[in-house]
Amino acid sequence: MSRSHTRVTDAVRDEACPVTEVLDRVAGKWSVGILIAAAHGPVRFTELERAVRGISRRMLTLNLRRLERDGLLVRTVYPTVPPKVEYTITPMARELYVSLTGLVDWAERHRSAISEARAAYDAEARTEGS
């Protein structure tokens, strides 16, 4: 491979890397559920834990920190005993929420077609493998 081609590849990778990292983060297994749950107003940790089925406390904590670090959530601590903590989405996350709900709607509309396509593909693969 020529040197100039390597530089182009490196430049594309360096530019795409942050985008890929952000997409991986916001499209992650738990992030979508957290953002959708938090989009309906300030939400507390235990409410998120109930809303996002199957998530452990540790995984919820890690994802909340990452989403806060990325500027998608704001964590507000109220000086009460015990401390009250709420999470709200940022304007940037509100914009993302519109895209996420569109994706969720699309997945729900096409769920059966995707299942049928998978079944047909698997059946064909089984007959070819025989």
C-alpha cells in the first residue's frame, strides 16, 4: 500500500473514530432505554432502574455517568436527607430522542417482517447445508 493511501486511511479513521464512539454509546443496549425513560421529565435512579428492564444497578450507574459525560444527561443533587438525585435529558438529548423514537417506531412496525425474513433465511440456509 502506498504511503499516501495510508495517510488517507488514517485520516478517515481518525475522523470517524469519535463519531463511531458516540454512536456506539447512544445506541448501546442500555442507553436507548435510559434516554427514552428520562425524556419524560426528571427521573430518579430507582425509577430508571424500574423502567429499563434487566439492567443492574452497576450498569445503570456506569451508563448514567457516560451519558452525563457526553452531555446527554444532567444529574441534579438536592441537599436533602437522604439526598435526592434526579436525571434530566439535555436539549441535545431531546433532539436525539426524536431520532430514537423514530427508530423504535420503525422497529415495531417491521418486527414481524424482520422475523419472517429471518425465518426464511434460516430455512434456506438449512436446506443448502443439507
